[in-house]
Amino acid sequence: MVYGFWVSRCLQIMAELGIADTIGDVPKSVEELAKSCGTHAPSLRRMFRLLSGLGVLRKDEQSDCWGLTELGQMLRQDNPGSVYGSLRAHGHLLSWQAWGDLKTSLQTGLPSVEKFMGDSFFNYLSAHPEDAAIFNGSMAAYQTLNAPAVVNAYDFSQARTVVDVGGGTGTLISHVLKAHPAIHGTIFEMPHVTAEARPRIASMGLAERCDVVDGDFFASIPKGKDIYILSQILHDWDDEKSLRILENIRDAMRPDSRLLVVETVLPGDNAMHFGNLYDMAMLVLVGGQERTEAEYSALARRAGMKVSRILPTVMPPSVVELVPA
Ligand SMILES: C[S@@+](CC[C@H](N)C(=O)[O-])C[C@H]1O[C@@H](n2cnc3c(N)ncnc32)[C@H](O)[C@@H]1O
């Protein structure tokens, strides 16, 4: 536990330097890799030695060439389930500085990242396209595993219209649309994200079946859809802001509409759980929080809804289905 961040940092810098992609399927010499990413070869070799001990890299027995192990392949950008996006987002995007300044968040209850960003997380991203691309890429990469899990866990077959509110660049809705050809989709997002989502949706051949709409979920949300999705949205916000989003969705819903809140539900005890780790990231980065089933039920009640069921997926998030009360 004491030295854990040293390991994370080595992996983050591997990603930032693009080393796994440069190695690809063919082991390369340290000299060649150092040259291609502008580093000092003897120092790079020392990091490789550590990463080899951790099972990420493997040295060729006869030469100074290094290749990727099966685990190391997960650092390549193009592999399904790649951790490249998460490493870039958390090694960059000021997440690194925010964690370094955790004490500020513990003292104030506010996201320490704002000190470095000079603004709230999503406002900062809207004004910094390169950082936004890293963040959006990390969400899309995570969704390549998460979206199939959601589509398997929840039966969308009766729906004809689905809107993904704060739907990022469209990975989740595209999985729903591909699995259910009769559904028409909508992505509702901030303008700097829809600008990335539109060409992605078009490149998947879904432009005719998916509207990409600019908007602000604190203002108003497209009305009268069968299913509303909020995937990893409520955990970005405190209870008051979450309530505003939920009330806006409640206003947009028909009596028979459903809202799917896709979030990691905390077990409510103090056992080790991925959600408790992520909860701390929400504290330092966005001022949000992960929640228990009881906390989601309380929020739903305040917004005029109720939790009708919670469906686990094979990934950390569950599908929490809300219906008008
Ligand atoms: C943690 S990401 C989740 C993205 C996606 N739903 C997923 O699960 O991969 C949160 C998203 O909320 C969007 N967002 C933040 N504030 C918003 C607002 N006021 N209106 C609409 N979308 C917003 C962000 O642009 C970002 O894409």
C-alpha cells in the first residue's frame, strides 16, 4: 500500500510515452525505444526491469529487446479493455496533482482539482480540448467493457426510444442500438463532447438512428422517451445537484418511462470495494460521491421516483432502475 503509487506512476508514464504501442507485437531494444520516446536509455531500462518483475514486460533472453506480456498488452491503445485511457486520464488531467493534494479535500470537502484547474472539472474540460479528448477517450475505453455488460443485464427489447443523458461520445448508446435495431437513440451532452460524438456515431453507421443533441442536464432534458440512461453521472455530483438532474428527468418522463442509473452501488459496509476507492476519486476530482442502495432510494424519493429494481452486471456498475412514484 505504501509504494502503490510508484507502480501507478510508472504505468502512467509508459502510457504517456506510448511505449506499449511502439513495442506492439515485436520486442524492441531499449536503445530504440528510448530514442523513439525521447528518454535516457539506462533509466528506461531500470523502469523496464521493475515492470518486468511486475509481469508487464518480458526481456528477450538473448538480447536487450523487451516485449509485452499478456498483461502488458492491456497498455496498448487499440486492445479491447485497454487501460491506456485510464492511465492517461489519471496520470495527466491533473488527477495526479489532485490526489497529491487530497488533504485539501479532506479539510474542505471540496474537489482539490479545482485549485489546479481554476474551474470545476467539466467546465475546465469544455475549455481545454486536448484534456477533454483524453478524458472522453478514457470513458469510451471503459465503456467498451461496461456497455456490453449493461446491455446483457437489462432487457431493452420493449423500448423504442432511448436517451443517454451525459452519454459521452456514444459508446454505451451504440451498444444498445446495435443489440436492438428497432430502437432510436439520442445522446444528450455538452457541446464540446457532442462535437466528438457526432463523427463517432456517423463512423459506426448509426447517424440515421441516433440524434446527438447539445444541452445542459441542469436546464432541461428531451421529453417523452421510453428509457432515460444516466451512466456514471450522479456520482459526479453532490445530492443537491443530483436532485436537480433527477427532477429534470422526472419532468421529461412519461408515466411509463424508465430511468436507468448505471453506477457502482456501495455495499454499505466497510469491506474493501472498488466503489470506495472510486468514491475518493470523486471527492478530489469532481466533488461527487458513490452511493449505497439506501442513498439512491432516498434521492429517487425526493425527485418523485422510486427504485423498482437493481440489476448487477459483470462489471462494477449495476443498473438501478427508477420509475415515477
Ligand atoms: C463521467 S462522464 C460519463 C460519460 C458516459 N455517460 C459514460 O458512462 O461513459 C460524465 C459526463 O457528463 C457530461 N456532463 C457534465 N456536465 C453536463 C451537463 N451540465 N449537461 C450535460 N452533460 C454533462 C460530461 O461531459 C461527461 O461526458
